[in-house]
Amino acid sequence: MAQQERAIRTRRAVLEAAATVFAEQGYTAATVADILKTAGVTKGALYFHFDSKEALAKGVLEVQADRPLPEQEVKLQEMVDVAMSVAHRLVNDPVLRAGARLSSDPIGRRHYGSAWPLWVDMLTEIVTEAHRRGETLSHVVPREIAEMVVSAFNGVQLFAQLETDLNEVEYRASVLLKHLLPSIASPAVLMRLDVAPDRGARLLADAGLVPAPA
Amino acid sequence: MAQQERAIRTRRAVLEAAATVFAEQGYTAATVADILKTAGVTKGALYFHFDSKEALAKGVLEVQADRPLPEQEVKLQEMVDVAMSVAHRLVNDPVLRAGARLSSDPIGRRHYGSAWPLWVDMLTEIVTEAHRRGETLSHVVPREIAEMVVSAFNGVQLFAQLETDLNEVEYRASVLLKHLLPSIASPAVLMRLDVAPDRGARLLADAGLVPAPA
């Protein structure tokens, strides 16, 4: 049991190290040796869990959404919460930063795929339920909204990251949602949504999901 | 005079070749030798215009917006037109595809910069004038709108390019604008805007701006 726990902790440490290296250097420039050095584990321990750089990248993408957020009374708030908590985590959490960078890399993603389908599926589910509850405007097509929000959000985080060092990502994500939501939510729902730039920070703190494990 | 014209044509041919290679391979993998082969000009001719790979990338970024679009009665239509004509050109024009790829490349852009500030400035100017004419809602901050539209559009094109081979970029750009514009334009202006997926194609054909020079 203790051994199994240690294995889980080692696996997570390796993933965090891989994320740190991928986020900083990108997939092509990163090496397993760099990741090994950052993780501070033995080569055997790393290869026990991940047998290649590709497997490490896939592992990082798989854990993008492994911290479920609390349910909300207004279902559409959960879409906002996914976006705003990602925005918040992009600033401090290498796992999210690596996920964004790996997913946008045209060459690397041929090897390991992308986190986008995972986010699209998650938002599609949320918007479908919001639609069923009558929270959305009638023309809304859930998957179309999900794909639009995921892609536009990714553009906003990329712009923030490349033009402003990520400092403004929460503010910019909030601006984006404030402009998109009036075309998605019914007016009565709209005025109940919390889309403030610090929504992600508050949500994660309340849910005991920060600070991220080092 | 004929000599000067030939020089301009050679320069353009080199830029188109550079764009083709950058769009396909990315900045890091591209070589001047590849570009030379694609351009079909002499090494001397290429180096007369561009003395490095970096200079070629900068040259490609500089010509992103060198085909001015026709003025429109409704000023905000010009913002739509910039977006929809870029969406259309992304499908067939390597110059635009290279511009998008180069601008999103976290490593390469340290060398040559990005096309985003150019698009942001252009849209800021349009939205500022639209605002002055009373076409926008009162809360609109022109530069904020410009940055949001440029970043969200870039995310949408990246998603279309990486997940769907760019086929859907015009449709997705149209969906994005349809959801953003009700938070930007006044209702009376909104209903006069043409945001159809084929807006870019029609606009460029009417202006005699297609097909792109080979």
C-alpha cells in the first residue's frame, strides 16, 4: 500500500517535471535527460512509468483536467469556471502551461495529440445540460459553443503568454467571456454569472485545490 | 525601370517561397536552401533582398496586410472584413498561413517578432472610428476589442488548422464573430453587418484581389 502510494507520488513528480520542461522549452527541444534532472528521480523510476518523451507528453495531457471543480447551481457557471480556473492555473501551474503549449505545437502534436478534444468534450457536456435546463438562448448548438470557447480561449491565452508573459491571462479570459456569454446565456442567467478576473483564484482556493502540488 | 520591376517581382517570389516553406515546416525546421529551391531564383538574388532566415521571416510578416480592403459604409464591417478575408486567404495563401504559424511559434518569434501587433493596430483604428461614429455600444474600449478579436480569431484559426486541416476556418471565424459582435455593435449596426462564412471570398473577388499572385 505504502509502495503503491509512493509509485503514485513518483509518477506525479515525473509528470510535474515533464510539464515544467515542456512548458519552458517546448516538445522538440525538451529531452528526457532534462526531465530526469528536474524530477530528481532515478532513470529506472522514470522509465517504469513512461517509456519515452512521447509517453511523457501524453501523460501531461491526460492530467489536464484531473481536478474536478465543484458543481454550481447555474450550470453555465461551470463553463465559466473551467475557463477561469484554467486561466488562473496557467500562471502558476506548469501542467496547464505545458498542456497549452503542447496542444498548440503543430509538429509535436503529431506524436502525442492535444488536450483540446478533452476540453471540448467537457464543455459540450456542460452546455448540453445548460441547454436542457433552459439556461441558454434557443439557437445554441452545444458542441459549436464548446469548440468556439475552447479555441477562442486558447487564442487569448496564447496572446497573453507570447505578448505579455501571461500576467494578463485572467483579465483577458474574463473580457472574452463577457463578450461571448450574452450570445449564449439567457438574460436572467447572464446576470447571475460570476465572470470576474479573479473567479478562478477564488474558486480553486474555496475548493482547497491550491496551491498546486510542487 | 524594367530592372526595378524585375527586382520587385523577384522579392515577391522569394517571399512567397519563404512563406510556403515556413507554413509547411515551421521556422526552426525551415532552411534558406529549401526556400531557395522553392523560389527558383539564384542564391545571389535571394541574398540581395534578404540576408538571413530571420530577415525572410520578418519580410513575410511585413506583407501580411499589404492588400488594403475596400472601405465600407458601416465602419465595423471593415473589422469583419479583415477577419473574414484573412480566414479566406488562410486556406489558399501561404503568406497568411505562414504569418499565423510564425506568430504562434514561441521560439521563432524571439527572432522575428509577430504579425499580431500589426493586426491589433489595424483593428484598433477601425473600432476607434466606429466608436466615434456611434456604431458601437457605449462600454466599448477599442484596443481591448481589437486585442480580443485578434487573439480569439487566432485561436480559432489554430484550432481549425490543427484539428480540421483548415477546411472549416471560414465557418468557425463566422461563428466567432456572430457571437462576439452583439457585445460590440449597436443593434441597428448589427443587423447591417455581413458576417457570412463566404464574406471573405466575395469581398476579395469583388475587389479583384484573388487569385493570389503565384
